[in-house]
Amino acid sequence: MPMPGPGAAREGRAVANKHAFLRASPRRGAWLVVTLLVASGARPARAEDGGAADAAPPADELDGGAPPAPRPESAPRPAPPRNETVVTAPALIATAPREDRTAAATVLVPRESPHAADDLGALLLEVPGANVTRTGGVGAFSTLSLRGSNPDEVRVFVDGIPLNQAVGGAVDLSTLPLGDVERVEVYRGSAPIVFGESALGGIVSITTRTPGEAQATARLGGGSFGTMYAGASGGGALGPLRLYLGLHALRARNDFPFTSPDVPGGYQPGSRENDDVSQLDGVARAVLPLPGRRELRAGLIGVTRDQGLAPLDVYRATSARASTARLLAHLDYASRDDLGPGSRLRAVLFASEVRDDFSDPLHEIVGVPTETRDRTRSIGARVTADESFGDRARLTAVLEGRAEDFLPRNLLDAAMPVGSAATRETAVAGLELDARIPRARLDLLPSARLEATRDVRTGRNNFGADLPPAPADTRALPILRLGLLRALGDAAAVRGNVGYYARIPSFLELYGYSRGVLGNPTLAPERGLNADLGVSSSHEGPHGALSGSATLFGARVEDLIAWEVFGSQMRAENVSSARIWGLELELRGRTRRLTAVAQATLTDARDEGPIAADHDHQLPHHPRYHGYGRLEWRQPLRLGLAAGAYADLDATAGDYWTSSGPIPARALVGVGASVEHAPSGLRLVASLLDVGDSRVEDIPGYPLPGRSLFVTLEWSGATPASHP
């Protein structure tokens, strides 16, 4: 799958999307990072900390401690009158994050979305400080920035497995389907210590469905521009063994109409061409209880995709294609007894392999005939242990080691089709103390970790010559953070964080690996200091619930890695710095039939670098104003039926392609309706996106689809959570 960012030129991974992105903002191929967190809508995890119990108990007691107290709505209810369905709105009042109570975090539950068709990028619209950049229609390359960070600086985990690769390039959100996802936790600016490696921008933690009670689901749908999708999943028990299996398929032509610029000599198609996508993905998980409070878990995640690569809208591409295949595996051991009462121990062994193929025989994307097949492999282990010292303190320790290698292949190079592998070994050690002061209702969480890497540089230089192994290059970075949580009464809390983070340059930035991209082995790591302070509150009563938060954040980044252009070549340099501050607001509420979600973000991200033309300008692709809101209505009917409707608005202003090229303000409206029949488990949903058919684009020359309609039919063999 093509990866966006400065490495677009990199054959096999860098394709048109990434290529165009850099051309639009050559100096900033490495976006800036920042952040600091504070109470997102997350309510305190413990009632004694000033908030109600977690709205959604952990799927596994070993992951989240003792199960939280039941919410009021979980108490037994009187049976509804015959032929009448009682519908309760989803529990959208900020669910507490599992891994860090002081961080500014948002928890998303895909099954609560009212949309007919969702991807991770659409779901993240609800998150304050999140900015998703897309390069086209269904399945198009999409990246995430948190609080003005570089997408490379946001780390993504699936069931604890890191997806970011040392070779470089941001994680493509479009390849992360939601069919088997149980919850998504987004930590803005902070990186909880349990994930091992830190992240300048923040953490996205995706948890797939946990094996449990017997259930089966099926989903079939389609929509505009030749989009079709289907999936099925099921779970149950085989003796003591709990199992879950899901399989999903997607196909889209993406031949949406658009008007290309009137450029003399330019190609003028009436609809997008060579932008089709086909994907198959699946998840398999198993849990085996062991004597005592122990468990053994195993999981496999696979994704395979093939897609055409559409060029800039003034050019024609008919044969450029990319394909990717990813396999992730993990084996976990979790215990509540091994280290004594109140302790937790988790050991994870993980491995992954990614194969990226890129074919451009008519040099429609890269500029020269290209046929590459790159392979990236990773294997690692992480051990996390925490020990409780009564009610006053808890100490958490983490150790992680990971080895990764990248092997480039250029099939059109007759002399040397296979390059030499480049390797990176990473080690992380960290400690965090959760010190509690009951009288002050205050928690302090100081943490420190050391992240070290050892690179062996090989591969090819920019003239095609094979490079011999160079002496190993070793780097060590200290990461420091202090978090606090102060309860204000029984339903409010203040959260704050201050941290020092750093990012080691990727292989692409250090060594090049492709025509037009020069390596720079002298690059220094990016360094950033960020902080945030916020307040959150929640209230729940007999008629509904309401929660909200407000967070101030700021950051200063030095040795920012930016891409400098030299004629037809580019090279990463430590040439800039940036200053960022902002405000995040989040509000969630529900009654028996009405649910509301809203977030608004102000991000002032300024270039502090030495170039006068860019100094003190808003950083490109970091909108100054962004907001999202959604209203949902659910109405019970007779004969077991219930109807629903929603409307949402996504608005952006103050964004730029370059420091002097503004992106027009936009307001995208969506509407939808649903009908469900609880006794049969059937649900029909229709969504109309971009009702006004706005012709917008996130990257110059890569238009978005405009008005789109999707319809989905779902069946669940288990009783929906929204019904008693």
C-alpha cells in the first residue's frame, strides 16, 4: 500500500499520493509534532478519583483490574409492554481509557456509530485535536495528525502490536478495517508507558473483539461508485477455550465525477480513473484460562489489498498499481497472581511481515519505469509488570525489545535486483510511579524511560550502487513525563501533563533508498516539550447523562525534520522548529432517545524556522479551526421495531497547502436513517455523505468523492446491547 509523507518517491511504498503531498509542501514533508494531554471527555477511572465507574468494563478482568461497578442503566428493568421495543441510546458518555488516567484520551466504540459505512478516519472525526488527511475515495491513503504532529509521529497499535515501521512512512488508516474492532483509544500527546516505545504525537490503540459468549454476525452493503462490502464473524467456546473469528471483504471502483483544472495540455477526464481497490482482511483470536487468575491468548490479523494508483488530476494513469499483504501474530500471557496480591503481569511476543509491491511500467507516477517488491519484517517482545503498595502507590515497569529488517527489491535492475537488508534493533526500559494522596484527592504519575536503537545501514545509494554494511549506528534517548489527576467533587477532575519526547529518524530519512530521495545519516532526532491542562466533568441522572471537557495544550519542537528540495532531488534536514498551542472542547450527552456528540479544536501551529517566507505562518495541513457534531434520534415502534435518524457536520477553516496557499473553508453535512427489528437481530442503515456535494480536496490534485450514498444490512445472532 502506498505510504504518504516525504518518502513518496520511494519505489514500492511511495506512490503518487505521497509524492503529491510533498510537492504541495516540500519543506515540510516531516510534519511537526506536539502535544500534551488533558482530560478529553474521559471520566476518571475510579469513583474515588472523582468520577463514576467506567462506562464500558474491560473485556477481560486481567486487562483492567476488578470489573467496575455496574452503571445505573445496567440494573434490572421492568419488562416492556408486549409489542413495544424499549431503545436506549448508546453509552457515549466518555468511556475511561484503560491505560492512562491522566492523559487526554478519547475512547471510540465502532458499534455505536450510526453510519452505514465507517472507516477509522471517519470515526476519528469525533476526537478533538485529530486531523485526517485523505487522498481520494473509499480505501484511499489516509493519515492521522494529533495536535499538529507529523503523521509519522503518531504510533498505531493493534492488540498491542506496533504497526509503525522503522523504514518510515505514516500508518495508512484506510488499511485498518473496523469490522472486528471492539474499541479504539486515542491518547493525544502522551504515550502511556505500557506501550513501550513513546510517540511525539500520541498513541492510537485498536483492540479487536475479545472471544466470549456465543454469537454470530453478518453484514452486507454497498453504495456509490461501485462500492461493495461484506463480512461475517462469530465467537464461542470449545471447552475452556474461547474463540473469535472474523472475515471481511471490500471492493470499490472509486470512479466518482470531478472537474480537473483547465491546464493546457493536461488530461481532462470526467471521472476518477485507475482508483479501484479490493481488500480482504480477517482476525482470529483465542483465549485459554489457566489455573489461578491467569490467561494465555493468541491472535492472528491479516490484510491483503490491491489497488490502482490515480495520479494528479491533470495527468492520466492506466497501469500504475500497488498491493500490500500484512500478517500480524501475537501470543500473550497475563496474570494477577504471579507478583503477589494486587499485581499484574503481562508478557507479549509479537511478529509481523509486510510485503509492498509497486508497479509503474509506463512511469505515470514516479517518472521512471518502476517495478519494486519490498519486504519488512519485525519480531519483538514486551513485558509489563505493576505492583500495588496499598492505597498509596502503584509501580509499573516495562521492558521491550524489537528487531526489524527492510529488504528492497527493484525488479527492473538487471545487475542487482535485490538490495541488502537494513536492520534496526530497538530496546526500551521504563518505570512509572502512580503516587496517590488521598486527603488531597490527588494522583501524581512521574515516569521515565530510555529508548535505544542500533542501526546497520545497507542498501543502495542514489546512483544505484550496492552499499556495503556500515558500522552500526547507536542512539539512546531519554523520555520523561509527569502526569497529575485531581478530583473535584464526585463528578469532575483536573488533569495535566508535561513531557519530553523525541523521535529517531526513519531509514528513509537517514539512508534514502530511492531515486530522487537522498539519505542524510547525520540527522539528529526530533525533540519536543509539550504540556496540557484540562478539566472534565460528567453527570448522570434518571433521564440521561452529560459529560464535557476543556483542555489547553502547547508544545515546542526543535530539530524538526523537514524535506529540502534540490532540483529533482530531496533530502531530509534538521532545519526548523515550531511552536504550537491550542484549545480542545468535547461534549457528549444522551437521553433515552437522543444522543449528541460534539468537539471543537483550535490549533495555532506556527513555523519558527529561519526561512523568512515561512516564519510565523500556520503549518500546512494543520487546520486552525476544526469541529464535528452529530445528533442521533431513536424511536421505538410496535412489533419489535425501532427507527433512528442522525445528522452530522464536519467543518474546517484556516488550513493551508503551503504557508501561502490556503485551503478553502469547508462544511460537510451528512444524514442517515436506520430501522431495526430486535427479535430477528436485523438492522438496515442508510447514510448520505456530503449532502451538498462539495468539491474539496485535502491534497492538491487529489479530489475527494463528493456526495455518496451507502446502504448496509446487518444481522446479529446476539441481543444488541441497546436492547434490554
